[in-house]
Amino acid sequence: MHKGTSLAATVAGFVLAMFSGTLLAQQPQPFDVGRIEYESNCAVCHGLEGKGDGPYRPFLTKTPANLTGLAKANGGVFPVQRMYELIDGRLEVAAHGPREMPIWGNEYRAQAATQPGITYQPEAYVRARIIALIEYLNRLQVRSL
């Protein structure tokens, strides 16, 4: 089997597993990669519930975004691509001035490079973490009844 095919299948399986968590939400999920990612890296600014009220808020020059209304602000559709680019650091929002939010794509790439014995490609590692985080952010959205 070609090494690239195996990696692609692994990443695809991981992504499928992440998004299937939403479908199986009624069953307890003992290990939630997206939630762990969010609580480890985002909650300090955006708050545990994603409302922009994290403990670092008073120390920032700009109030962190309320992440629970992203879909509502986008016509009811969660902006997956925009969130990916923003988290990864590829999307700069010029009107907002200097970026305070860390560029997590760079951080994840650095972490991948320092893991001893890791045989996967750093970009696959970065994508998997960002996709897990985006899936969790989608679950934080306020849904209209």
C-alpha cells in the first residue's frame, strides 16, 4: 500500500470520527478531542462556553469573539472554511487591526516537529487538530428553535 494512501485514509477516518460525534451526541463521549483542544487553547480567552468571557479577557486590548453566534451571523450556516483559515492563521482580518489571537497552525506545526518517534506528516497533524476544534465550535452554536 502506498504510504500517502495510508495517511489519507487515516486522516479521513479521523475526520469521520470527529463529525460522527455530533450524530451520536446522546451517548456519553468519554474522549472529546475537540473539547480538549478548545479547553486547552481557546477557553482562556473565549470562555468555557465560547461567549468571549474567558479569564484573560481583562488583559486583552480587544474583547474575544463570542463564538456561539458564528452560524447565526452567517445565515444559519457554520462558516467552516473561514474558521479553518482563521485558526490556521491563513486568514487575516485587515479591518480588525493587529492579530491578537495566536496562529494555532504554526503552534501545531511546531508541536508536530518536536514529537519524538512520530511518523505522520506535520500538516496532517495540524489539520486533524483544527478540524476537531472546528467540530467542537460547531457544537457550541446557539440553535434557533
